[in-house]
Amino acid sequence: MEPPKMNPVVEPLSWMLGTWLSDPPGAGSFPTLQPFQYLEEVHISHVGQPMLNFSFNSFHPDTRKPLHRECGFIRLKPDTNKVAFVSAQNTGIVEVEEGEVNGQELCIASHSIARISFAKEPHVEQITRKFRLNSEGKLEQTVSMATTTQPMTQHLRVTYKKVTP
């Protein structure tokens, strides 16, 4: 069976496609956390629909124990640069982020965040993300967040190397 043709609607995000591995490990910090490092594997693919599918799986850099996981979809509003990022996370959060793709940069911010009734506090109230393909062909992601106790602060920064197209 032939792989599906990419839907032209998602062409502006084709630079994100592939399997990516953090290289070097990602770095995380937040006022309420000890700084930490993590490894992450990212799969971004399509099945011919007007959206991309994604999964982010992070691991402890020494023990390889699974940490944060999220999966979802990236949709483009046809004939625009408007993007929606829909994510379900193993922490019990489901979020919709919206923003724009400009060239090889995608900037999105939380539009709505829902959580399970027994989610840990403090609760995340806002998230922003930026994805960028740098001049070396590596994918960079920065994530900032605000919680019920902290203002918007950078939380994660990671650079990925492409391992499969």
C-alpha cells in the first residue's frame, strides 16, 4: 500500500514531519520545581487528512523511565496560517492551543484547558509553545506556562534532531 498523499492544507507544516529525538537532553525549570533534564521522542505524521498527528514521549535521561506523554493533532484552517493544536496528556490535562505558522515557525497559546477532577495542584492556567526549524535542520520547542500560583514563565526548552523523515 502506498503512503497517503499529504493533504495540501497541511503543507505549511510539512517541516515538522518525521521522528525527532532530543539532542542534547531537554531542560526544564519552573519556580516550584528543581531544574531537570529529560529525553524526548517526537513523532509527527499524517494520514492524508487535513491535519498532522503527533506524539511526544519523554523519558528520564538516566533510568529511561517514562515521564510526560502527550498526543493529539495539529490542524490548519484552510487557506490561512491559523493553526490549532489539540493535545491529551497523561497528567490528566486536555488542551487546545491556537496560533499561527509563519515560515518554519509555529507559535501557539492555550485557548482552553480542561483537566481531570483529581489533577494535581497548582493547576496550569495558560500555556504557550513555539516550534521552530533552525538553520541546522533541528526542531526547537520552548514551552512557557502560568499556574494558579505562578505567572507566565518559561518551563521547557528542547532541541530535536530528525531521525526518520
